Amino acid sequence: MTKTLLFSFTMAMTTSCGAQEPASPKKHHIEGGFTNNYYHLDKGFSDVTKWWWERTTPEPKFFPLAKNDPAFLKSNKTEPTITWVGHSTFLIQIDGINILTDPHFTERASPVSFAGPKRYTQPGLSLDDLPQIDFVIISHDHYDHLDLTTVKALFDRQPENPPVFFTGLKVKARFEAEGITSAQEYDWWESTEIKGFNLHCVPVQHFSGRSLTDRNSTLWCGWIIERNGYQIFFGGDTGYSKDFKDIHDKFGDMDLSLIPVGAYDPRWFMASHHVNPEEAIQIHRDLNSKLSIGMHWGTFILTDEPVDEPPVRLAKGMQAIGPDSASFTVMQHGETRILNLNTSKKTEEVAEIEESK
Ligand code: ZN
Ligand code: ZN
């Protein structure tokens, strides 16, 4: 793709504007859209220009796909599993319920099929490999997280019983424009229930938009997926902020956290909206997460750091803080792991019972 095309694409992701609407009393609701909870630097046209003309785009590298077992995943009703498809897409299976996060199975993270960031690592599972999906968590409307071709395919492959798509406010219209009628949208701190799961929409520090005129007009978010006390945090895209301590204050320790570790350089441009691996570790600690998995790397080239740097820096950072370095790692594309559903809360309850004996 030419530099001009890439530049136009990036401007669509970063230029400010928006439709006019009445102001809301909620702090993060502002005229025409939404804003973050805490101090952050928004970048303007001159910053985008500077980045694009100074940048050195890294080379893609080959990441081998792990072997997995689609037949097992399709029939699995008992084993709790997580499979990393790539970027921010995970298949999570708990008690026979199948969940996807930010599903992206196509070639580009772009508004057009002929240009924009191209996938250099193929999805670790294909759409055909997937079991019937019960629900889908969407963090925000950037092209690398909301791929309308993918969500339409997910909707169409289950005509009798389509997956429910959970999004932040104002994103539902993007689904309805595609004829997808099973989307629901939520504000930060709102909750809902589905098939024995509690879902909580939570704040993260990012932005939204898919064109030159819609920046921050839809809400970005993270999600907590909870079942029987087992809590999974899905961070979507985020910079570092006090939001994570707020989330911990409200929900307590996480059993599993899916945290972005890539798309962070150059820091002068990316820091407010994308954490680096060291900040991702701070999120893992803020959430007191028993286990965390790094995502948002190794799939599309969006920023300037070497594509294989995030897991190296993550491992180094975890080794520096102590003995539990295995509690925050990355997975191979396509890798499936069995989850241990013994929750922190359950462990505490057991300890209390033991003490009272
Ligand atoms: Zn984003
Ligand atoms: Zn992203």
C-alpha cells in the first residue's frame, strides 16, 4: 500500500469531529460523543503527519500456528478452554457456552479490502472451525476490533440462533446497518446477563471512530465476563489509567485477564491510548489477576515496534517483579489451553471454611 493510502487510513482513525447531541450529565458523555475518565493527550493533525513521515514500519515475522483440535472445540461441552485466534480474538468455552472476543477473521483491519493493515499471521482457527457461538464481546469500533465482514458471517452462519453481540453505546447502529439484529449496547458500569453469565461493561482509556467525521462518537470499553464467581477481564484497546484500580475496587481480583501488550511505539504518539508491556503488567497487578494473557500483537502491523518485541519485554518485565512470572504470558496463535475454574473468591470461601473448623 502506498504511504498516501496509509496516511488517509490513519487520519480516518484519528481526526476529530462528530455529530452534535445534547450533553449528558455523565462525566464521560460529552457533546457529540464520549471522553476518557482520566487525563490523556489527544493527538491532532500535525502529530499524525509527523508520525507518518518519520515512522519506520517494522518487518512482519513468521509466527507458527499451534496445532489445535476443531472437532474437540466443536463438541466440547464440559472442559473450560481458551483459544487465541490472533490479535484480540479469543474463543472462550465455559460449561458448554461459546464466547468470542473482538472477532476478526479477515485479511485486513481496514475500511476497504484492497488496502490498510494486512494480516501477516493467519487466524489460528477459521470461521468454519468454530462451534456455535452463544455471544460475542466487542470492545470498540476500530477496524482491528470490529470487523463487520466477520460479525456478519458469524450472524449468518447461525440463522436460527444468532450470537448476541455486546458493544459499547452507539455501536449497535453499525450492526443494524449490516442487518445484524442481535446486538445490544451498554454504558460503562452497566451490566447484563446471558445464559448464566454476568457481563459488565467497564471503562478503559482509548478512543473510537471509523472515518474522518466520527471520532469518539461511539463508546469504547472493556468487559468482565463472570460465571459462578469466576471473573475474566477483557481489556480491548487501552492506555494506562486509574480505570483499572477503579475496576478492581468494584469487582475485586480477576481470575483471568486478557490485556493488550502490542501497538505501543512511538510512545510520544501512542502512550495515551495503547499500553506497552510494562504498563500491561501494571494493569495485571492493579487487577490482582491470577492469570493474564497478552494480546493485540503478532497479527497486524499497526505501529512501529518490532513485531516480536512485545512478548520479550513482557517476559523480562515479569521476571523483574518476582517469582510468579508465569502468571502473565502470551499464547501461540491457535493455541488452546484448559482453564482452571477455581476462582479467587471460591478459594477465599474455602479458606474461611477451613479456618472456622
Ligand atoms: Zn483501537
Ligand atoms: Zn487495536
